[in-house]
Amino acid sequence: MLRESVRRALGALAPLRGELAAAAEHAPAQHARAAAARHLPPRGGAAAAAAGRAPLRRWLSQEAGGGGGGKQAGKSMLDSGFAPGGGASPVLGTAAEMRMQQLQAEAAAAAAAAAAASGEAAAASAAPGGAARLRRVLGDALFYGSLLAAGGAGYVYYSYPTKDVEQWLGDARARAAEESPIWGVWAWVLDKYLDGAHFVDHKVREYTDPPCERLLPDLDPAYVGRVKTLVLDLEDVLVHREWSRAKGWQIYRRPGAREFLGQLGQYYEVVVYTDEQPLYADPIVNALDAGRTVQYRLYRQDTQYVDGKHVRDLSKLNRDLRHVLFVSANPDAYEFQPENTLKLKKWAPEKPGESKDTTLLDLIPFLVMVAERVPDVRDVVKAYDGEDDVARAFKERMAHIAHAPPRRKGGLLGGGGGGGGGAAAAVR
């Protein structure tokens, strides 16, 4: 600040230097004119003018010769007019001195003000235990405390279910009443955490839950109780997706997928329920379903997002769950209703030398029998739960029934003898 003030003061001296230089240039000429004017003759005719010129010549010769008898170096009138003892030098010197004193006073005042301001700032910043230091400490404590609390709450939210935290809250309140009031503080913290967790859960469900409670329209009253709903997963049931460095992503169609859809579309209300986006799923279903037997398609936005998994919630299909059969190879997909799911092994394209997969073709007679003869599909799922190959197990049971003596009453369905009882027994 002091250096800047001195620089401004020196800058202000520049115009004064110019004024002094200009005055030095014009002062000798003005002094010479004033000296000559003192010897001009009075106005009033030629004789007076001639008479008046004599003293002027005499003065000029004296000025040129030095005015004395002795011979000395000639001086011009300008030199004598701007001599050290002349009239211009004292005037200019006095003005310059006054201007310099004024600028020095201004520079000193500016430097003093800057020094005072710097001293006050340094004193305020260096004052130990001052208000600024207290505010800084409190701000740091608030920031790092909030950061620690947010990190702890996020860890608890993603590591422990809400039910566990509610149980902790109950235990803390009981201990606060029986042991020590300090547990009341912990109970208060848990209670505030649960308020925030419930709020976050509500906001998350707005984006992860299905858009409505009924994903399918109402079934025609003429088909209620007569037509069952077959829900098919897409990945690893009808197709398989695979990536390689040489070819990138490739999608393989499972053998018999088209025939499977074409045949079962005559017995079921067929729904494809996938966790993929429509942009990916629609072209695949269009290629598989040439006869347009798939009546509805549900996508990722129709699933329930739970713990990073897209679960198919069959209860939102607006159908009686006794008549809803889900076919899937993904355990995460049927987490909510495993009792309604026919569980298959994941399919992948056969390698050279392996036999061709016929699972879908083998399941057609089994699913036709379920559509026609089973009142509650959950009984079928329970009967075949744990089988690695449901189609093969069904074939084996049918073969065993074919070689067994006929019975008059079927097992589960209570049908008569022959084929009806055999089909029912195969379901058991």
C-alpha cells in the first residue's frame, strides 16, 4: 500500500516537471521583452521617436559590451535576463518548492493511512482467541460432524434393514427407562434416523415401484376362472445373450422358442415379463412371436427394485394367483412368489458335440395338461419343486403311469380312470 502511494505521488510530479520546463523556455524571452519595453520612446512624432532611439542604442551597446570600460565576454540580453539574480528564477523556485511540499504531504498521509489499515488487519487476524478464530473452529466442527453423521447413516441404511433399526430403538428406550438416561440420547438418534430412512424409502419407491398397482387390465368375465396366465421370463428362458471380444454382443434364440409360444398361446394368456428395457426386449419378442400370441409385455419399469434386484411381483398382475404360472431361470426374479414359479435351469447355446436342447418342446404337453386339468398351479409347482429338469421328470412320471394299472380315481384332480387320472397323478 505504501509503495503504491509513493508511486502515485511521483506520477503527480510529472505535470509539474512539464510546467517548469515550459516556463524555463518562455521566461528569457518574456524578460527580454519587458526590459526592452522599459527603454521604448514615448509615442508622439518622428523627432521624438528618433530622440528616443538614442538611449536604446546606448543601452543595447552597453548590454553587448558589458557596460564598463573593461573588455569582457559578450553576453546576450537573454543571458542577462535569466541570470541567477534575475526575476524569473526566484518565482519559479518558490512555486516548485510549494508544489513539492504539497505532494510530499499527500504521499505521507496516504502512506500513514495504508500502514494503519494494514496494522488493523494484521492485529485482527493475529489476535489469539478472537471471534474469527472461534467462528472458524465452530464451522469446521459443524462441517466434519455433518459429514460423519451422513456417512454413518448411509452405512446403516444400506447394511441393515429398517426392522433391525426399529428393534434397536425399542431396546434403547427400554434401557433408558431401566439402566441409564444416556440410552435416551441413543434412542433419540435412532428415532431421527428412522424418520429420515422412511422419507428416503418413500422417495425411492416413487422411482423403483411399478407405475401402478394393476399392471394388466381386467380379464374378460367370460374367461375368469377358465383361462390361466402364463408369465415367461425372457433371458435364459427364451433367449441367451453373450459377449465376446471378436463379435461383441450376440443374442441366441433357444431351440423350440417359436413353437413353444405358438402352441401355448392357444391355452394361456401369455405375458412376457422381463427386467430389460423395451428398446432391447421388443425386437426380440417380435422376432420370436411371429403369430403374435404374446398378449402383454412388461419391462424393467414394471418390476419391483429390491436390494439391487428387479423382482417380478405377480401380485400386481391383476390376476388370481391360483391361475398364474411364472416360468423363470433367475432366482432373483421370483423372490416374491416362488410358489407360483416353475424353476428352470439357465440355458446357454450348445457347444460342439453337445446334444440339442429340447426343454421348451418337452414342456409343451406338461403345460397343456396344467392349463386344462389343474385348478391351482401352485400344486404343480410344489410337486415339481427341486427337480433339475421339470420336463424330464414329467416324462418319467407319465411313463410310470402308462405302465401302471389303471385306477378309477385320480389323485389330485379326483378324475376318473385312464388318462385323466394319469395326468393328475403326474402332477402329484
